[in-house]
Amino acid sequence: VPAGKEGYYIGIDLGGTWTKVGLSDSSGCLLARHEVLTEGYRGPGYIVGEISKKLLALVEEKEISGSSLLGVGVGSPGPLDIDSGTILKTPNLGWEDVPLRDILSGAVGLQVALDNDANAAALGEWWKGAGAGSRSLVCFTLGTGVGGGIVIDGEIWHGSGGVAGELGHMTIEVNGRRCNCGNSGCLEAYASATAISERAREGLKGCDSGLSRAVGGDLDKITSEIVYRQAVEGDPFCRRVIADTAVYLAVGIANMLNILNPEVVVIGGGVTQAGRLLFDPLLEEVGKRAFPSALRGTSIVPAGLGNDAGMVGAVGLIKKEVEGELGP
Ligand SMILES: [Zn+2]
């Protein structure tokens, strides 16, 4: 940023259902945000048009000059080809081989940086969230799937082929549950919101619980959200489901502690609403499995930015490209 010039960035969290567009100052503080339905089936041109409109609306709303916008960062569902800024094949959006970085850059006339959504969230948490001030961080986001991101010395670790950080697809049970990726026993097959509701449904059969009453006996209505809520309200069955989730997650975390020895492990997603019901058994299990020296000095904490992590991280992606570094 030229000295004395105020600069702003746009951070975009492109999701399967909703796309969030945020305006940020150059320190990563979100000033305003808008949401729009992604409607992936309409193709990338549609959402690019909607993003352009939201961008203009934000500029007007905050009365900043268009020329003070320095760039746009995007966290998108993967897999991606990072070098060319292309979204490869995304079932969530129904797109294939979309050079989103260049399309968006052409539409808004600004530099665009693109990375996958989980990496963006990890960078956001490292920069401004639960990992602020740390050097290295591993981030698990438990949503429909289990997203993962690794930040080492302020850099997202992409690996040689851009695949790194798929923490949800580490095997935690050799002959375990089938995963959407085709493997079996992945962390995602146990700890995603989808898996939590599935495990609850299976375990509930023939067993009386506040959970079956909460869904009026219709087990198809069980969602992970209802499971957390019932657990917090004291239902023993749901507490068991959360405690089991904690153990699975702990196995994944202990693996990462022993491999990477990060300073901070961040856990995001709805399941963290279960609070100590999740974190107490989790920390106990990690303590059994990780090297004490790997655990010492590591904080295992809930995410700090909530639903903003993706947008803030997207701002981080572009700021890093434009300014070369993020700063505190
Ligand atoms: Zn998998």
C-alpha cells in the first residue's frame, strides 16, 4: 500500500449454498458484509455477476472510493489448481474446470487471489482468530464435511500438488465407515456434521432418548444441531455421541501433533457449540495419544472467527499477494 493511501480489500467465501462478500480494511477488519445465494447450477457467470453487484454496493455503503480497493480474495470449494486459479471438479457447485480467478478479475478489474475454503479459513484463524500471534496452526472445520488447513510460519502449506491439508481424509479407523472420497475410515466419516447425525440415527434404534422425542420419533429429522442441543440439555445418549466424536477428532489431532507439532490447533464448526462436552473428552484422549512434548505448548481451542473465518482468510490471501506480508 502506498504510504498515506487508505486501502481496502474484498474477501469472498464462496459456498455451495451461500456466498459471503465482505469489505475489509487493510488490517483484516471486516467493515460490512453481504450474502447472496450461490445457485451454482446457473454457472459461474451468474455468481460472478452477483459478486460484482455486492462489491459495488459495499463501496457505496461505506462511501469509499473504488480506486482504494486493492484486490479480492476468494475461498472456494475445491479441488483447485492453485497456480492457474482454476476450480477443477466441484460437486458442490456442479462446475468443472472454471478459471474463476481470471473470470472474476476480468469482471471487477482487480487482482484476485484464490484458494480453497478450508485453507482460507485456516489462514483467517491464524491471522485474526484463535491462532493470532502464533507461528504455526492446524485448523479442523467440522461442517458438512471436515475441512482442514495447515499454516506454517504464516504460509498455507499446499504440498507439491496443492492437495495438502485434507485433514478430514486421514484414516482414523482401518476398516471404518465409508467416506464420500471412496476411502474408508476417514475422520470425515465420523466427525462431520453429516456423520454425527448418521451415527446418532444408527445408535438410537430401539433406544429411548430425548433425541427421539425431539424429532417426534422421525429419525430422518435428526440433525447434528439437534444432537448438540440435546447433549447440552443433558441427554445421556447425545452426550455419548458427542464424546465419541471427541475421541475420533482427538485421534486426528494427536496424529497432527506428532507429525507437525503446531503451536495452535483450531476446531471450528457447529459441534464446538457443545463446549466442554466436546473439549473435555477430546483433551483427555489427545493426552493419551500425543507425545507429551508435542502436546506441551500447544493450545487446542475453538475457532475465534465463526462464520467470518473464510472471508477474513480470503482477505489475507489477497493482502499477502498485494503487500507481500500480512502483519499482525
Ligand atoms: Zn475421505
